[in-house]
Amino acid sequence: MKLKPVLLCAAAAAVATAVAFAFWHAHPKSSFTLTNESAYRFEPQPLQLATNARRPVVGSTVAGGLYLLTVEGTHESSALNLRMSHDGGEHWMAPQHLNAETSSINASSENAPQLVSRAMYAYALWLERSEGNGSRILLARSSGMDAKPPVGVPVTDKAPADTSYSGFPSLGLAPNGDVYAAWLDGRDKSTPGTFNVYLARSTDKGFSFHKNIKVATDSCPCCRPTLAFGPNGKVYVAYRHVYGDNERDIAVATSDDSGEHFSAPVRVNLDRWHILGCPESGPVMAVQNGKLLIVWYSAGGTRPGLRLAQSTDGGKSFRPPFPIDGNIPGANHPYLAITDDGHAALTFSGRTPSTDGSWGGFSSYLVAITPDGKVTAPQLIPGASNLDRYPTVTLDTDGSAYIATSSNHDETSTTYLSRARLTQ
């Protein structure tokens, strides 16, 4: 079943903005400031792209090009497809199939495939299952125009007899082009109900990986970790740590030697979110002009929602968090993109605001974070409603934002691309 895009009313967007300002002005403590200027001007309707495609991830090439990674087909026989556009999403080349034909792709919750891109190359990371190989985390590099599909390279270095769990992988590119993967791992864990966080590094553009490195222990078992990079071999890994009596707060471990060794994890904020279960919501990070930004969901403290925090000392400490979701109901699942000059954009999922008090379906929102610490109120992305809860965003060199979403229908999902230009 196809979902028809519906333009959300301006009144509803005004309600969301008013609520955001009321909440932010009541919470002044932070190094960030709220601005009422809209950062982006959207097209009135998104582009409808692939049908029967879900969990899209979008990435930028150069000169207006885009990559799009989607999962297509049934849960039993799914294909991971990578498409390339040379004109900002107007037209797309034929897809490349990345996974083996006899395998299936995990696309549930935060265990779905990942994509990062730089210049003309895209890197895809995914969890694949087949009868012959069991579950494996694989990575492939593509230019989108290769004559043959790229071959998936195993990331973990477990012995064949080791059947412990590996999943919820995350992907990152260091400034020097090295490729990193981080994931949750069941080998040598010590605390029941948790996993360890592991990392692998490739210094040959994704053709092979070095020895796996244990980053941290006692991770929440279904919240994806995330990566960010500073200069001179600085690597950050953030994850949801299980403290004491099931307090599940975000922690960051830091490496100064390209991921060979990591510091003891630093608790980002004392949320003290006590929950007897996994919230399936991991953090996102980026380095903005030398400062580490991190966004996460928590239901600890006075209200549930998304928080933004900043570290100015290389992950050793973090400033007080800033509520970044405008008090939009159901705000969760952030995704963060940043340009080389430090302009950042955050997407997240939340319920569509309503003027009559009823609950709306889930829509996508966009927040801009400028290099000087200004944060815009969430902009409701016009177009389809009743979306899945995992929007992704990429930023072009000219400041354009591209947001990929899909309808909330699993195997009959339709993928959409929203486009916006900077207004300031």
C-alpha cells in the first residue's frame, strides 16, 4: 500500500514552535541559545522514491550528488540496495545489490544498515544472516558506478566456533579516511543483560579490518553505539551504559591513538534513567569546530525527550544538557549530520502537533545547530505523515539538507526524500 504525501498545516507547525519556545525559555542553563529564525526552506512536497523500500539512509557526494541506502523485499528475503543520484535526487541510477542473494538483512529498530559518504565514495555497514555463515557484520565500499557490486568484508575477527552475538553496528570515517565500525558484542561479557562495545578500524579504505578492540563493558543491549572523530587520531565512542541498579545513561570513551586504547567512559549527564529494559535508543555525535556534540534520548529527570550536550575538553567533561526537541511528544531517534565548516543538522521523529488535543501520527523534524551555538526550534518537515521513526539527514557543500524517510508499513514501505535550502 502506498502512502500519499499530505502537506501538514501551517497552524500545526506554529503550535510546535510555540511549545518549543515556552519550554526552552524555562530551561536557560546551557552553552547553547535558541533562535526563532527558521534555518531551512523546504519544498512543499517530498520526492517519492523507491516503493517497497524501508529504513533509508542518505549521504552526500560532491557537486550535488546523493547516495541512498534502502532495505527492500521481505524479512525472509531482503536486499540491501545502494542508489546514486547526480542531480540532488531528481533522477537515480539503477541500484547496486550489496548483500548475498541467499541472505537477509536486519532492519529492525537500531540494528538497521548504516551509510557514510565522502567525496565520491559511500561505505555501507549492515548485519546479514544466511544459513551458511550465520549472522555477520559486513562493510562494502562503492562509488555507485562500479561495474560489479562490491564485496562485503567481515568486520569482526571472532573464531568460526564463536557464536556470541554481534549487532547494532555503527559506522564512521576519520579525517584521514580510515573507516571505523563500532558494535555491541556478546563475547567475554561479565554482567548479565549487557553487552560489551567493540571497535574495528580499516586503514585500507574498507578492504580489511585490524584486530577488534574492546572499548567498554556493560552496554545496554539494544541501543546502538556511535562514533565521532577529532584531529590527530582522536576517536570518540558513545553508548548507553548500565549503571548500578539499571540506570541507563549515556557514556563516552575516548581514544588518543586512533582507537588502539580507550579511556574510562565518562558519564555525559546524571539523568539517572532507571528502566528495567532496553529503550532501543542510542546517541549520536559529531565534532563541531573542535567541540564534541552529543544528542541522546532519556526519560530520566523531569521530562522525557532529546538532550544536546557539548564537551570542550576532548570528552573529559560535558556542559549541562540543552533540551533540543521543543517538547514535541514522542521525540526520539536522533540522526546528526555536519559539514566541514561546522554547520550541523539534526533530524528526529515525533508526533505531529494537533490543535484539537488529539494524538497525531509520527512525522520528522529538523533542527539546525550553528558553529556559534545557536539552535533553531524544530521545523516540521512537510510531506508524508505516519512515517517510521528513523529519519536520516545529509548536508551538501552548499548548505542544502536532504532528509530520507519511509512510510510505516514494513515490507510495503515507500521511501521519500525531502529537500531544503538554507535561509540564513
